[in-house]
Amino acid sequence: MYQLLGEGNANLVVKYTDTQVLRLSKQKPPSIKYSKSLSECLGETYSVHAEDMELDQETIKNILEHIRLYRTRSGDSIHGCVLMDNLALNDGRILVEIKPKWGFLPSEYAPTCRFCLHSQLKSASLYCPLDLYSNHIPRMEHAIASLISTPNNNLSMRHRNQLLPPYHGSKVFEEYFGRPMSTVLAQILFHDPILQRLKHWQQRFHHNITLLDLNDEIDHLLTRNVASVLDGSYRGPHLSSLQHLLSMTFKDLSLMIAIKKDPTDGFIALDDLYYQIKAVDLDQKSIRNLSKQLVLEQQLQSLPKNKTCIPSPLTL
């Protein structure tokens, strides 16, 4: 019954029915209210229907045992469950998941963007997020082609209930739709406003992490005050830290892009194809994440800036 669809540091995603999935939280209880508040900033069309679901320990144990052989990470501690729409339906769609990452160039990293600096310390990547956010189709095509060549967990694909390696998946995509995957995705993301909206919220709430308060009460403050921090009415303490935690979620979410040949409710027509974009992984980040990242950020800011990444104007 249960099928593992994906696993990250914070969550497991398991197929529950043909149209629904379970999102199991490995770190802390999920907050639908928090995720919904952030998705509303991007636009209702990008939100995924979700509701809390109570699972007893025996059911959780059964699920984990059923998917154990397919997991890539250890750990059996589950802190909550959300029932969500299944975006990987077997209805003729190809589903592409992209983690766009940071769409702007903060002054503390310039002239090299944060992602490209981080790539010097991790697996080498040809991808530069500023190309994807550029609103310039040739650069956007290059960005997607780079993700296909060096995905590094920032691009994945599903078709007919199968997870496809990106390079092989791009060949399946081209054979299925009759044109390169990089061309189609660049056209979709050029015409759709999601990337410009995402960059706006990333940039609006970004602060230099080395200048922030790292007080233990900040997590609880954000949980209680997410709406007022988002709309600018919050007048309490630690505003910069609260804003930056919001920015971190916008910088780390995933876009699920479903593409079909046939018209479908909720899909947008573009030339002779139809697409739908949903934003997922809108979880609250913890002040503990900032504490752990502080040393990394100081290291990144001290690295040689050997690459010039070209930002684009913000257009909404």
C-alpha cells in the first residue's frame, strides 16, 4: 500500500492513495497554518491542499517498515503527519521538482552568488540560480540544462509512478513532448510569475546572518506571529531574525511543475502544452538552523569570489 516518493532531511513523503500522500515530519510537528501563510504570499494557485492527520504509533511503525528498504537516510522518529494532494498522479503528466534556491545577490557575497560559493565547498555544480531567475530565456534554458547535468538533489523527475534520473528523464521528456526539457521549462518559468514572486519574498526578508540575534525564544515568536511578520504589522522583539527565518523558507522551498499534453482542471495552457506549479516544503526554519549555519556563512563570505554572477532586476 505505502510507497516512498521522497525523503529529505526534514520529511518523508509516502504514497497513501492514488490521489493523496502522507508527509511525515522527522524533526518537529508540522504547522499547516505556517505553510499556508507563506503559500498565500506567493499566490493561492501555488498552494497544495493539506490537513493534519493523526497516526497511531503502530501505523507509523508499519509505514516505516514497509518503506525501509527504499530509504536513503536513517532514523525512525516521526513527530507529525500531514495528508496532502498527490502531485505525481499517473495521468499522463511528467512532474519535475526544482529547488530554485536564492534568486538574488546579497552584498555580503558579491560578486559571486551564495549558491555558487557553496558549490566550492560541496559537489561542483554548473547551475547558477541567478540564471534561472534572470527572466531571460537563453539564461533560463542554460540554468535548467545545468541542473539536468549536475542535479545535486536540486532537480528530480517522475513519470508513470517512476522516479527518473534527470539526464535519462530529460530524454524521456523530449521523446514524450517533442522538444527539449530545458526549452519547455524555461518557457513555463518565463511566462509564469512564480520566480519573480519568490525572489521578492526572499530578498525582502533577507538579513546578513552574522548580524542577527540567535535567541531561543525566536522559534516560538515566529510560530505565534507569522502573519504579522509577513504583513509588516509585527512590533515585537527580534524582527530581523524572524524575517530572516521566513526568507530561509522561501530560499529552500521546491517547485513542483506538472506538464501534460491534454487540458486539465487547474492547469494553464501554454502553446500546445498545459502546466501547473505548486510550491512545497514551506516548513518553518528553526533558530537552531541559523546557529549551525553561522560558521558556514562566515566561511562562505571569506572564500575567494572567482565567479561573477549576474543578477537581474526585480520585476513583479
